[in-house]
Amino acid sequence: MAFSALTEAFHINPKIANVFAASGILANPAHDAHTFDLNHVTKHNYIEHDASLSRDDAVFGGGEKFDQEAFDMVLRTYREAHPGKTDEEIGTDWVTAGHARWARVLASKEKHDAAEKTWVYGIKEAIMSYGETSLYLNLLGKDGVAPLKWVKIFFGKFHVNMVVSLC
């Protein structure tokens, strides 16, 4: 089911979809299982991770709900890259998405350091987070460019009701 959703709805390459689906199965505490539930993958640093685009970090109690302040940082990055344009005129792109992602990484690290909390963001989280960014750019757009107004809807409206965050 996860494989079908990833390949048919999100148009993810089948090889990559197999990796994602298999990692979901590995999250199931029943080690002989061939399925998983969303509650199996909502653990910190499984899908949700520090430096999310739309969530506060789990250690601060925000891993499962939309955080407008975090997402405003992302929006600010897009708006600064396109001065004088409205959100309806702005198209996201790979370069600006990378800058938005990096800004969230730095802000997350700084917040953890200030609170003297452990920050977890290694190679796995970096790969996942940039993969998530490519997912929303490709899902909502074409050739890595998605209208910012759609990105806002995806994160601000659709994501609010999701149990598991993509980013």
C-alpha cells in the first residue's frame, strides 16, 4: 500500500519508493511484519526530525503539529529571493528551497544550543530532509518549480491535518 501511494500519488521512482516502504516496515515493532501503521513511523528521527520546515523540534514539544513560526522562516526565504513579487507570483525552485532548508537547519541548531538540548541532525536526517524538499517541489510543481501559493496550502492547510509530516 505504501509503495502504491508513493509511486502512484507522489510519482516517486519505484526503487526509491521501495526504500521508503521498507523503512516503514522496519519501524513496526513486530519484526516479522510486512506492514506498518503511521504510529510506527511518528517516532522522533524516523520521519519527523530536527530542522523540519513546518514543525518545531520534538524536544520542544512540536514534532507533530504545524508551527507557523517555523514555516514563516521558509516563506521569508522564498519572498526575499523574489523581491517585489506577491506569493501568487513566486515560483519555488531548487536553489531557494535549499536555502530555506539550510536556514531551518541553522535555526534548529541555534535553538537547541540556547536551550542546552541535544540536537540530532546527521547524514540520515540531511538526506531525508532534502529528499522531502524534492518531494514537495516535484509533487506540487514541474521540473522542480512549484507555485508558492500551492506550497503554502500544502503545508498550512493539508499538512495541518496529517498525522505524519513529510517535512
